[in-house]
Amino acid sequence: MMRRFSMEARAPTAHVSLPLAQKRRRLTVEALADVNDGNTLDYRAVQAWADSLDHDGPLSLPR
């Protein structure tokens, strides 16, 4: 069951300010929309790129 939360709700923890919690939620919603739209990168391509950074000829950024 999916629970819905109001943006007016208090931060889930005392050490996270409400504006920061709202920004985190906004960024999460935007990221989920990207995933739903298919705007993702293959994990293996990202891992290969990251591994290549330790070598003389790093790969281009994955697209």
C-alpha cells in the first residue's frame, strides 16, 4: 500500500529542517519521474566508467 505524505508535514527527524526535507522530497519525486520516463543509465556502463577513472585513458561519460 502506497502512503501519501503532505509537503506540509514535519520533517521525519528532528535534525532535518523542513526546507531540507521538502527539497529532498522534491528531488526524489523528480528522480522517480525520470525513472518512469526511462531516463536512466545502465549500471554496468556507469561502473565501467567509474573503474576507468583509475587508469590513463578514462572512458567517456555514459549516455
